[in-house]
Amino acid sequence: MDRLEYEFNSNVPVYKCSFCGKCSSFIESTSYTSIKTRGCCWYFPKYSLIDIKNIIDSGNKSFIYNLLNMNNSEIHQYYINVNGEFNKKEYEEYLKETFQEDSEASDFDQKLFFRLCPFATTKGCSIAFDLRPHPCNLYLCREVINACCKEYKEFSKERKDYYSYCNYYSDTLKYALVDNNVDLVNDPCKAINILEETEIPSFELKTLKPITF
């Protein structure tokens, strides 16, 4: 039996699943990258303004400066993308030689088989939960969602509510930067200070009972 639990710290909700790392036979865990046990860590992290704000407020402002200085980071006005590994050549060969429209994976973006998060290691994620963008902390593979059946409904609602919260307050933080004629590109240090000084309410979490499946 496995267990899905809900934790909340530093305004960051986390879905913790004991099945994580045991999913080598699932479509979403298929990996043709340098780490075959990658699991679902094919996402290239996108840090929105609310993610950045949460990290700053948790006392990890230095991590944001590290992101800004990473060679594989793309700095945009109001978010940061961190690129990982993508083997384009092998993906194109796969499409020519292996891909089948009627295969089990035909409804899944198979480009993800060739992507690897920059923070992924053979032992799992190399950064703590409170340093990850919210999509990472709230992602669950389809197999786990299906296994949880109707009990997953409240987790799904909480996830949607937090996404709405993030979208709304990322916009609020954006307007704070716009009012000061600053962004992460033209003056990242000042932008970070403004994000730190801007007050926003914490997410109002719900109490979710763990699910055993």
C-alpha cells in the first residue's frame, strides 16, 4: 500500500506520495535521458513571481541570485526559466523509427521522454521542496491519480485553488514591479528587493486527509 499526503510550509503546498520513485513502468516515467530512473522529472522549472516571493520569504534569497547567474537560466521580465537536458537528435530518430500512432503512449507528449530537469539526479531532486516552483510540488502522475479514485477530488480542488492563488498574486507582484519601472531583466536586484517588501496574504490551505491506495 502507498500513501498520498499533503504538507504546507513557507506558503508552499506539497503533495508527497510514497509511490514516487517506484514508477519505472509508467508512460510518464519513460526516460531516454542520461538518468533512466528520472521518473516524471522532465519539467524545465519556471519560477513565477509568486514562486520567487515564497523562496525569498523562506530565507533563501541567495537561491534566486543563483538562478539568475546559472548559464542555463532564461531571465524574462516576470519569470525565470531553467532549461534542462533535451536530446533533440535522439528524439527525431525516435519519431522516424519507433513512434506509432496507435501505441500506448500516443496520447502523451513523447518529447518528454527525452527531457531531463536540470535539478534531477540519480537520487532524486537536488533541491528542497521550498526551492521548487509550485508545479513540481503539486504534480502527480496519472497512475497515482487513477489509483486514488474519488478520494483525489479534494486534492484536485486544492491544487486548482493554489494555481489560481499563484496566478492572481503573480499579477499583483508584477504590478508592483511595473509601478516602479523595474523587472527581472533591467534591474534584477531592485526587482528582488521590491518582491521582498511587497506584502501578500498567505494561501488559505485546507486540511486534507491522507489517501492510502
